[in-house]
Amino acid sequence: MKANVGGFDRTVRIVVGALLTLLAATGVVGAWGWLGLVVLATGVFRFCGAYTLFGFSTCPLEDKTARG
């Protein structure tokens, strides 16, 4: 899997995903809040399947950490 979720996008996904999961766990929102786990995972792993499907990426043009 090649990283396709970059800096700001990653931060937003982690924060929103954690918040949704917390709200679902405490019963503030309904079962749909558990989708926050998916959002959280895409931020943590820096990979979004939907981005791949549509050929989109928020990573810089050349990811220096991906070099071998």
C-alpha cells in the first residue's frame, strides 16, 4: 500500500475518527459513530482506499520516507 493521505488530511482524520468513536462508545451518537474507526484507521495507516479508487492523493509529490 502506497501512502496517499498527507499531513493536514491525516491529522483531521485521526482527530475526527477518535472523536466519533468516543461519542459512539459513550452513547452520545448512534451506531453510525463507529464508522469513526474506519476514519481513524485511514489516518493512522496513511492509506485511503477511496483515494486509490479515484486516483487522488494528499501526499506530497515525492514522499521522502517511502524511499528505500
